[in-house]
Amino acid sequence: MGWGDYPGITARDEDNAMHKVLILPRDIDTRSLRKALWAQRIGHHFTEEHDTQVLWLADPRQHDDMMQLIARWQRGEPIAPAEKRAFASRNWRQGPLAEAPVAAALVGLCVAVFGLMAIFGDLVIAAMTITPIGVVGTSLSVGTLGDTLSSGQLWRLVSPAFLHFGWMHLIFNMLWLWYFGRQIEALQGSWRLLGVVMISALVSNLAQYATGTVLFGGMSGVDYALLGYVWLMALRAPKSGFFVPQMLVVFMLGWMVFTMTDLAGPVGFGNVANEAHLGGLLVGLVLGWIASSRARKQPDTTGSKERDDE
């Protein structure tokens, strides 16, 4: 049965002060339309009236965008954002892990490394510090970044990000990694997330190494990069589907500033990799600015361009 077989489907009444857009039979499944409208940040509401369901528009300035989306939905065309459709087309089981396998794998890797540290202790740490370290006699021998490069142990440039030295350190870093990383992967793909993580891990580790220490670790520098990336995408390209509560941004930035002050030490937060946090945040802001600038040039993420790419 086609759309022409359904009675009562009407266009928006321009004189209706309530911005009524569409009347549909009650048994029509509108879930995909609702998801697409929210992905495009089009404020709307469905109500049920007798044997029909009515779609209302919150902001009349978005009328044309809504009608274009509805027209494509009525024709049975894909209306999810391009990245989401490409991801959904994979024959994977639905669920959070299927939606963000790389983010889940990164969390799993950090947890696994934490477990290995509990079993093998310093052997794991020595294998993952940014420069080679070892014990010579009764003293600790610390290599240089040149030693890391000349020996071909390039994994050391990013591996400190996977080291965590306590449960609270691990849990909080994994929460932010999953929260922000899942958004990036679900909306822009696994390779985008992996790229942001690897670049920010490299830069934040080098920033911390520049302070003269090699015994550091944690995913917090990467977490701040993910925060910066998602924040700018949500702020500069609202139709991209990214979202982060502004109070969360204020909290995380405020926390970063707090740990840089002398007030952090007396309450137990004096030994924090501040340079890694700052380096990661700057990387995330740069990458987020570039990605959001590209997204702003293509505001119609569900329009004809997607059909041309199919």
C-alpha cells in the first residue's frame, strides 16, 4: 500500500497558530521520522486525536526543513544521517557495543591493562612508559625519547594513555571515554574516533613528557580531546547530532583549571598530568574546529547529497 492509499494526510495549514504539520493514520510507524527530526534538531511533538496522530512543529522557521524530511520519509527513502545509515547497514547485532565497537574495545583494553598491572606489576608499566626504563643495580635507568624512536618501540608514544594507577582513576576516565567516544563513533565512524584518540594520545603524552617525567599515564588527556571535539561539533554544527550538556563542559574545564592550582594538593589531587589534559584539549578543539567547519558547509546531512553518495 502506497502513501496515496492513506486518507487524511494533509499539508500544514499556514493559518494554524499551533503549527500543525501533518495528520497521519494512527497505525503508521513514525519512529524513523522522529529519530531523523531529532537528529536534525527540529523541535516537534506528536499527539493522538481519535484514530489519527498529529505532528506539530515547534519553530515555524524550520518548516521547510521538516517538510523536505517528511517528503523523503513518505517516499520511503533513507532519512537517517549518512554516517548512521552506513553504520546501521552493517549486519551487526543492535546494541551499545555494536554501535561503538572501537570505543568499547578501548575501554576493554584499559581494563585489561589495569588487570595485568595487578598481576605483573612493574613489568607492565616498564613496557608501556613513553621511554624505556629499567633497573641497573639499585637505581632506576630511564631512557630518552630518542631511545624510544631508535629502538623502534613506537607504541610507547601512545601506550601511557592505557596505564591507570587506581580504580577511581580508571573508572572516571572510562566513563568519559565511553560517553564522548561513543558519540563520535556512532555519528562519524570508527576510523574518526580512532584517529582522534591516537592523535590526542600522542600529543598529550608528548606534552607531559616535556615536563621532564616519564612515569605517567591515563586516558584523561584523550578524554579532554574528545570533550573538545564533541563540544565544538555540537556548538558549531548543531545538525550533526552531537550533544554535550553545557554544565558538563563547565565542570570538566573547571576541574582542569582547579587541578592546576595550589588548592588541588591539600585535597589529594596534586599529582595530576595537567599538561596532558591541556594538550589533549587543544588537539580536540583543533580537530573539532576542522570537522565542524566541514559539516557547516554541508548543513543538509539528510538531503540530496546523501543520495548522490549512495
